[in-house]
Amino acid sequence: MNELDLLIENYFTESFETSDLFRLVEQVMEEQKDFSFPTQQVVSLMRTRFGDDTISFAFETSDLFRLVEQVMGEELYYKDKQGELKGPISDVNKVANDIIKFVKRSFPENYRDADLKLKRGARVLIFTNFGNLSTRDDVIRKLATAGFLSEPEVKRSKMYHRATTNFVDITPSGKQIPIVVQFDQGGGPAAAGGSYEQEMEDLMNNEFQKQQKPYVAAKQGGSTANPDIVVQRDGEDFVKIESKTAIGADFGQFKIERGDDNLFTQISQTNSPELVNLFGDIKETIDKTCPVNYDPEKSGDLTKFDIKDLAERVERYYQEKGVDYIVVDDMIYLSSDKPTNLGKKGVKRFKDAAEGGFVRTRVKCHGKSYSTTVAMKFTGIETSAKYYDPEAVLLSIYFHTSQKISLRCALHS
């Protein structure tokens, strides 16, 4: 499918004729023995490419040629403030290069020496190496204020990473489809404040100041025994927070080691009763399912299996640390019985919202050494209120009470 992905998503190249595209399609089909047209993949790509969910799965090879002709008939233009179209522009790569040059000129303090690149895209141009989210948010806000971008989209913590440009793609039927840009972090400038913890600290302190509340949020360091953020009131710890950017993160993990008898023992987090109990419950399964021989110089998964009550186990694990909440991608979840009246504010219980709990055993290569870890993970989670929602928890309900509440959200590494 790599060649077909290329045909559909990256159709703009210099000196590339329609006939060349037809020949490439035919070549791809002829080179694959017993070629079966990948209808589902192509239709999914076309639905994304054209923003049309009605494209049918009754899709044949001839339809691809017709769509190729349609794509090649499209043209890019720039729409000025008066709504007049300037162009046509030769291809999307020129648009991408112009955007990169403009950003570098406009923000030399951030991007003068940065290797800004277009990763992929036709109508959604995805760039990389734009640095931490705080920097990307600042760039998008300034470009929007200047009229170069509009309709910015929030990634997390009320900060933007995507917006609509003034470029439009005009189809043969005359329909104008705006070009969207997305700035990803990549390996670009890593200014201070790039972590999720810093994003949360900045947002919370800004809100505290706006609401004139006597709280200070401070990012903490390093050890897994410490939270990522501590909110203090009158010099005392009031709320403890750890941050997770995605449900795909580990909800607690520990190391295991295989002995001479080919059986595993737990060698870290042995001070956690919940994780010790978990290992005791899954040890036999791990001993039986983990390969006896695996390459320690190559990181990778060893085994996975479902745990039905994993969400309850995770809650108990975090309760060992005095935690009453878990935050996932800005969404806050109740993980103990202490706080009350939160359901009315849209805050869900973690054990009811988390879905598809499973345990993953994985080998990690560290150069000359390696480790084997067991992690608690989930495949999905229901939406809940945002941690910064004034009607939820942090900013207006519990911060003005005398009740001390611990909050934890695990960081996605």
C-alpha cells in the first residue's frame, strides 16, 4: 500500500504528468502477483483526502484512474483579505516551503536554525520540528492575530497546534477547500516548558491569578515516588498531580527478571502491595507465555493478555500514593471514594471509564544492558470533564475548600 498511499496523499511533485501517474498505477498493479485491489484502504484514504464520507466501497480500478484525473485537475490558490484568489500555485510543496520561510522570518528567536520540514499531506500539511506545544501555540496565535491563520484547533491545555491557512484547493467543480497546517514537535527547539507538566503548571497558575485564588502550582522533578506537580496553599501541599498525555501510557509498571530456572521474579516496585499482588496473579501466565529465548539487544513486546479488573487495580495502586484523581489528556477522573458530588460536574469514575485493560510484558534495550518490564495499559477511555474546567474540580470547586485532595495523572513516556 505504500505506493498507493503515495499516489493519493502526495500527488503534487514537480514535472509530474498525469500520464506518469497512470503508468505508475499500472506498474504497481502489474508488479504484484495475484493483485487484489485494496478497496477498503483506498476508499479510506480517499474519504480522508476529499473530506467525503459518502465515497462508496463499491470501488473499482477504473474509479482510481478517474479520481487521479480529478486530483490532477485541482489547483491551489491564495485567498487575500479581500477574498480575491491569487494563483494558481504550482504545487503543495511550494506552499509548504513558503510557510516554512515565512515562519523562520517571523520567529527567528525560535526557528532561525531549526530544520523545519513538511512530513506529509495535501490538504492538511503536517510539519515537524516546530518544538514544544507552548512555542507552537504562541506561533499560531500570533499568525492568527496577523490574519495569516484562522480557526485554530486545541491539542491540549488550551493550546493550539493546528489552524486553517489562506490557501485553498479548488476542485474542477469550483469547490474551495481550505488548506490546514499542523505543527508537530519533532526534534525542533526544546525550549523550557515543553513538557505536559509545564503546560499544566502554566495554565493553572494563570487561572489562579485570574480568579485571585491563593494557590501556586509547581512542577516537580524526577522520581516516580513524587508527583509531577504540587499545588500549594499557604505553603502547604494541597493537591498533587501527575500528568499523562494519552490513554496509551503506562498506568504503573515494574521490572521482572528471569532466573536460571526460566521463571520470573519481581525486582522493582516491591514496596507497592497492589503491584506485588498483580505480579502474583499473573506470574504463572508470564512464565508460560513469555518466550524463553529473546534478543535482549532488540526492544519489543514479549506478551500481552487482558485483565478484567485492571481499572480497579490501577485505582488501588494510585490510592497507595494518596491519589484521588487520574488525569488523561486533559480529562480528569475520580479514582477514590473521598470526593463527592463530582458526577454532576461531568467527572467520571476511572474504573467505569477505562476500557480494554491489559498487561504488557516488554524487553527494553539500554545499550549494553536490558530490562524486562510489566506495564498496566488500556485501549481506550470515555470522555470526562477537563482538569481546567471551572465547573469541574480544580479551579473553583475544591480549591476554595479546606479539604486536601490529592490528584494524580501518570505521564505518557
